[in-house]
Amino acid sequence: MAKKNKPVVSTSLYAKRWRKFKSMKRGYWSLIIFVSTYLLSFLLPLVVGNEALVVRHKGEYHFPLLTGYIAAQDLGQDRIGDPNYRQLQAQYEAANDGDFVVMPAYPYGPKESLLELDGTPPHRPSATHWLGTDDRARDVMSRLVYGYRVSISFALIVTICSYIIGVTVGGLLGYYGGTFDILVQRLVELWSAVPFLFMIMIIVTLIKPSFTLLAVLMVMWGWMGLTRYVRGEFYREKTKDYVQAAVSMGASDRRIIFKHILPNSLTPIISFGPFAVVGNIGALVSLDYLGFGLPPEEPSWGNMVKVGMANITDWWLVLAPEAAFFVTLLMVVFIGEGIREAFDPKVYSRLR
């Protein structure tokens, strides 16, 4: 009896590229670690912070992390403002009357000055404060992990928004061309000639810098570089036969741009993405270090590097943010390397 031939199952182009990316082990595992740590960073208050998870006071339960502000006087502390939950925990344990406080595993906040510590800050690393404290007695470990979330969130938001604008403008320029392309290109060149750093210096002297303001300013200058790549890809792709066939069949411009040309122009766009993230992380660190970024009390790596350079003899203040910055950028570069190999048109192409 003759054997039946098994049907050949075709593999999509993106499945082949994903398989190629997974074969690049350091890029693949860097992506897993990067995504996992970033998602887990949104759960940081459960693990690192000075806000109590659960408080039992006189038989009543409070959940400060969920419900928000609780006055110190409401919990029996003789102070104004937020309670000192670590001190309250020690009081309850000493009284042993059934009340208790459940704190995060690492009970120190990123903006909290630990003035009760002995000696003069900065304090050296210890079993209690793993990376010591800075010159304002703030825990370095807490600021470091919260700074990771701030830096990555900033870079991703700026990169995504810049991509949306850059791909849209570049695609329209490359597709329509002609007078429209010439006029808009001149406007883009004029805007790109405006010095970014000088504008930042002027704006932050007039408006207090914040996460949102810096992200908006970075997007305003960050989309133009990608526009040139996308414009060139659209110019190249729109001359090919499949585009001419779509035009002859009466397809709309919107369908041709997003359904036909854009999917075939993704290689430089996606390959450029991880390196754009690297650049935006570095930009925030640089602005913070120069004093034009986030306020000094915010837990950002640039502010931490600035404090470390002001206290250069206290090695942990310099080593901690620089090491975290280096490892993060190394992971993103490995991811970019893997994506570039996977999307290499010489390996897998829609024309093969």
C-alpha cells in the first residue's frame, strides 16, 4: 500500500522571522528579561516602598496602598502628615496587643529621607540598605528600581509616539511625492535645524519640567529621523508591480499605504526601534544629569548619576546607576541585534 504524502504546511514570513529571532539566544533571552522586569516594575509598591500594605489599628483594617492617604494622627502617631509605618510597626510589635502593620519586603521609599539613621549621609551599603543611601539619606536601592520603571516608560512612550508620527509623515511623503514631498521636506528640515538642547533650556526655565513635558518635547524632535527612512522605503516600494496591480484594481490610497506598502517597509522600521529606545533612555539620563530633566527628588538614573558625581568618593552612588544603565542598554542592544538578523531581507523576504 502506497504511503500518502503529508500535506506541506506553509510557514508565514513572520513565523520564520520569529523562529530566526529565537535562534539568537542572547537577543531572545534579553527580550524575555527586559519585558518581564518592566512588567514586574509596576508591582514594585508591593515589594519596595515605605507605604504599608495592611494596617490593623484598634481592630480596624486599613489598606494605605489601595485607599491612599491616611493621617498619622488617625493611627495614633504624634506627627503631621503621612504616618511612619516602620515606626508604627515597631510600636505594635512592642505593645503586642493584636494590632500589626504589614510592610513591603524592602520597606524604604524612593523619595524618603531616612533622617533617623545614625551618622551623616551618605551611608555605606549594609544588610539593611543594600546599596546604601545618598547625600540626602534616600535609599539608593529603592531609587534604582523605581528609576528603571521611569526610564523604560519614558523611552517606550517617546519611541512609540515618534514612530506613529514618523511613519505617518514619511509614508505620505514617499507615496504622494511631488510638490507635497518637496514642501513638507523643507518644513521638516527647518524644524530639525532648531537646536533641541537650547529649546529645552528655555522651556524648563519658564515651565517646571515634568515627565509629560519632557516626553512631549522629545517626541517633537524625535520623529524626524525615522521619517527619512520610511520615505525612502515608500519611494522604493511604490514602483513595484504589486502596487501598480493594486492601483489598477481600484484600491484606495489608504489600503495601498497600510495594507500593501507598509508591511513591506517594516524591516528598517522595526530594526531601528530598539536603538531608538536606547537613545531615548540615554537622552533622559543626560537631561537629568545636566539639570534640565526631571525634578531632583524624582527617582531617575540621571539624578542618581548627578548625585554620584557630586560625591565621587562614595563609590556606590556612582556604581549603582551606571551598572543598571549599562546592563539595560546591553539588553536592548542584544534585542536590536536579534531583530536586525531576523528581519534581514537577505534571509527572509516577501519576494521569496
